[in-house]
Amino acid sequence: MARWYRLSMMAVILLVVWGCGKTSSLEGQVGDGKGQPMAEVKPVQIRFTKANNGVITDSVTGLDWYVGPNHDNNWHQGKAWTENLTVAGGGWRMPTVPELKALYQKGASPYNMDPLFQTTGVWVWSGQLHDAVSAWGFAFYNGLEGWHGLDYAYGRQAFAVRSRR
């Protein structure tokens, strides 16, 4: 019975911290119900939160993200999509390579980014041109940046980003 209590108490605390969407005020020690401390609990900052409209807020960078349609997009299609996106008041653009790199979290999901980014895209376009016929992007499957022709679409996806409003 004591083991179940310990696990369920930890699960409740983790659930409360995970669901709050901001820095938790829980701090101190978690006990076993008999006056014995089990673990030290430190405040936890949740980096990403997702609103009902699909906007993902990054508390570390101060950026809002919106995941593009889960299908192959060439750079022109991705750019048009971000420029015409009106979700949550608009103001969206294509991300830079450093902004995309900041999302990379090896092993966090099958796509090496926070699971809130519900995507099948493993390579995301940036708004940065490499030259007149190609643009930079980021490969989440291996954590490397690279460039492809603007008309290349296979396995390519668009994300939209903006400064937090």
C-alpha cells in the first residue's frame, strides 16, 4: 500500500506541474505520508504551452509557433502559407535557421522536438535564402541545417513563427 501511495503522490505532483503551463510554485519535499521525505521538489518551468487555437508559446525564446499543414511543401508554398496565416491575429513569418535549431531536442519525440509540435515533418524550411534558387532549412531527424532548391517539396514542411504578442 505504501508503494502505491508513493507512486500516486508523485504522479499527482507531476500532473499538477505538467498541466499548469507556467512555473510551478511547488517547492520543498514530497513525503511518504508518514513524515519521511522521499524527494526534493524544485520549481519546474514548462518551456512550451499550446493554446486551443494551436499556437505554441516558447517561454525561453519568447516566440509563438504554429505548425504548418502536414504535407510536403516547397519553399514558395511555405512562404505563402506563413504570410497568409491569420491564426491568433496574424503577424507570422518563416523562421530563421537558429530559431529552428532552438526547437531541436534529441530524443524528445520521434521528430526530436517537443511533442506539442504535432507534426510529421522532419525537415522544416527557414525564410533564409541560400542563393537565388535555394533556401536553408533544418533537419530534425539528425539535427543538421542544410539547403534545398526552392521547388523541392518531398518531406519538407513549413512552420510559422512570430514574436509573442
